[in-house]
Amino acid sequence: MGVFVFLPLVLPLTALPIARLAERHLHPRRAARLLTTVAAILASCSTLCLGLLVVVGTAQLPGNPLPDGWSDPEVREAVPHDQFFGKAAIVALVLVAAACVRLVRRHHRFRVLAHRALDSSPARSDVAVLRDTSPYAYALPGAPGRIVVSTGMLACLDPAEREALLAHERAHLAGRHHRLLLAVRLAGCANPLLRPLMSAVTYSTERWADEEAARVTGDRRTTARAVGKAALVSRHAAVPPLPAFAAGPVPRRVAALLGPVPPDRRWPPALTPTGIAAYVAAAGTALSALSALNAAVALFLVLKAATPL
């Protein structure tokens, strides 16, 4: 395997430039999908290589259930400094698994509690209004998805702003933004180097929903005013682990809505900082996938040769 098993652990660094530039220079829909795809692939490759190192490390432990041949010197030579990295990978993979399980449980628990709270509300409408003075609004996925909004939030908005709020949350449900957010958060748990992509995707999904709300209402200024008001009244409210109306860097969202509609290009121009960053991220993602595949195949062949018939 050589150094190829370590490359996917550090190649997420190639995605950091595009994480900073995509949210400013790409259409938010393109940015959210691009960053989530890059994060998911890089995290998968990183976790796979961590698992390969764990195999080598576990084979060194006394009493392990693996075949004796897997601890032969020929196998251990496949990983540089196997004594340290093999055992360190065991701890790292346990931490990754614990973080991912905790995130999924928190996400699932919130959805279950939210749906339970809506059991008494009529299901004829996709909007569930909860009698609560605390201002909040968020999109709750499910079958069907619902928009949860408090009376405290509605009281702060005029009718046109309420229309923008509902259009924003419907865009979250239609775009299945909760899946993008969960995927990129799991990627951040798998490799801490991918955490900057979490905030970038959160911002991009909010901007995506903002643009959809502005398109539906036909009024960018009203949508911007609704976003600003919601942020001011809910600044002390707890943010759910789902797409919420007042999430993300609100001043930047308002400024973007007061500007022109962003161009919807499939790929940024090559001779621009964003285009160069996109190509760097694509190259890093491809190299990570190839390195992980190379390491997996190499370890498989070494272990097959070391396994007694």
C-alpha cells in the first residue's frame, strides 16, 4: 500500500479553497450539490483507508480473531510505521464511528420528537403552526414533509413576509436539503479536515431556498426583509439539526438577495479563482478515490497471499 493508504486522509485539504469560493461565486444550488458530492467521496475514501490501517493494527493485537498469517512481517511491511499507525487507526476509527452514530441518533431523535409534537395538528396542510411565543421555523422531512412554524415567528412577519417564509421552507423540502446537510455533517465526523464544507453547504442550502422564495414571491426585497426579521427575533432560539429559516450568515444572505440573481453555470470558468479551485478539488477527489482503491487492492492481495489455504 505504501503512502497511498495515507493520501485520502489528507487530500480533503484540496477541497478547502472551493469551500470558501463556491458559496460566493457559484449558484447556491450548484454549490450545495458540488460540495456535498466532494465531501461524501473524500470522507468515504478516508474512512476506507482508516479501515485498512485498522486491519493491519488489529492483526498485531494478541488474541485477535484474524488469521495468524495477517500479522506476518510481509503484511506489516505494506504499511510504513505499522506499529504506530496501525494501532492509532483503531482509536481514530472508533472515534469516527462514535461521532457518526451520535449525529445520526440526534438527527433521528429530533425528527421523531418533532413528528410526535405534530400528531395533534391537522395533516391536511403542509404547514403546522405551533402555539409558541419562541420564534422559529424549519422544514421537517417525512412522508409527507411538513413546515413547522411558531406563532411567535408569524407574529413578527407581515403577510408578504410570511409567504416568503413558507416558500423558503417548501424549497428546503423540495430540494431534500436535509439529506445534503446530514451527508456533509457525517463527512465532517469522518474527517475533521472536511468540517469547513459543513458551514459552506449550510449556507448554500439556505441561499438556495432564499432564491427559490424570491422566485416564487417575485420580490427579492421582501424575501430579504423576511430573512433579516426572522434572524433578529430568533437570535437566541435553539437551532434544530434541520434546515431552518434563520440559519447561516444572515447578513450575507440579505446582501445576496438585495443583489442580482446569481448566474446558474454548470461549472465556473476555468481561468478564475473559483474555476481553478473547482479543478483542484476535482483532482484531489479523483486522486483520493484512486489511492483508496489502490490501497484496498494491494492489501487484499497481500492478505490473500498471507492467508493459509
